[in-house]
Amino acid sequence: MTTILLAVSLGFVAGILSGMFGVGGGILFVPTLVIVLDLAQLSAQATSLAAMIPVVLVGAYRQHRYGNVKWRAALLVGLTSAAGVAGGTVLADALPEHVLRKLFAVLLLFVAAQLAWSRGRRPRAPLA
Amino acid sequence: MFVGIGLVGGFFAALFGVGGGIIVVPLLILFARFDAKHATGTSLAVIGMTAVFGVVSFAALGEVEWDDAAMVGLPALAGTFLGTWVQQRISSRLLVNLFAAFIVVISIELFLE
């Protein structure tokens, strides 16, 4: 019960941060799934991608309303990302769990540094 | 060029389980000369597609835990509305710094896990 409450709360916080900074989707979903819900790193990453879909759809719709989406570019980049996803999936599946987890931890440090560095100088960017 | 950005963004997204915006936004700004606003908006549309491809790809491996996805994803959806509301009213360096510090703590936690 406590676990569920904590996971739901962290999901809510991830959403708040995502709305505030444009970050927080996957960046918080993955650690929540690993640390609180005890998923393996690979499962957590797979599940994080599913969890972010509703958040991203709403965000994309809002950006579309603001006229901020260049759809031709979005479709080109988005559709070709399928090939990148296939490669990334194979590598993620092949790497040992602890290596994948440490790589993700390094990514988090990079995001923290980028946040601290860029605040006030650049408009926020989605790091979801 | 867009094809290259898609390949890199998709690879990154699947490798880390994030949307890939962290890569796609700077690439759109650097190579496609998008301004930050359009890079951000366009990348969200891209992430939507990338996340769907990623889910299909990992679901084929049987790695997606749907219940857990709903448990964090649906509260997050509610949270974004509050977050957007807050963001339009409060602009705080302190909050950004706290968030950055929070991420560092999580990172250490993951190293020790």
C-alpha cells in the first residue's frame, strides 16, 4: 500500500516537473519504477516509455495549439526514430542490468548539470 | 538531416527509456536552425511517435509492465496540468536547483542499487 502511494505520488511529481520544466517524464519514471516498484532496469525503461505516452500526447497537442510544432520535420524525425529505437532496444537488451543502470545514473547527472547550467539562459526544453 | 536526428533520438530513447527530447531538442536547434520554442514543440510530437515505437519494440521482448506504467503515467498526466499552472505563475531558480539536487540524489541511489 505504501509502495503504491509512493509510486503514484512520484508519478504525480514527475508530471508537475514535466509541466514546469519540460522535463521529468522518463527521467523520473525510470528511477521510480526501479527503486520503488522494484522493476529491473530494462523493464523500467520499457515501462517508462509506455507511461510517458499520455503525458506526451497532451503536451504535443498543447504545443500544436500554440503553433510550435513543425509537422513535416516532426513526422520525418519521428518516423525514422523507429529504426533508431530498434537499434537501441537491441543494445539495451544485450547490456548487463548493472551497466544499463549505471549508464542511466550518468544520464541523470548530465541532466542535473544541464538544468543547473542552462536555467535562465535558455528557454526550457523537454527532457522527457 | 532529419533522418539522422530521428535515428540518434530513437536510439537514445530506447537505450535509456526516456523520450529522447534531451537529444532531439539540441539537434533541432543546432542542425535544423529551429528556435527553442519550435524545437521544444516539434520534439514533443516526435517523442510521442518514438515512445510508441519503443513500447512496441520492448513489448515484443515482454518487458513492458502495463499496470506499473498506468500507476506512474496517469498521476503524471494529472500532474502536468498543475505543473503548467505553476510554471506560468512562479519562476524560481530555487525550484530548478532543488530539482537538479533531487536528480543527483536519485542518481546516487541508482548507483548504489
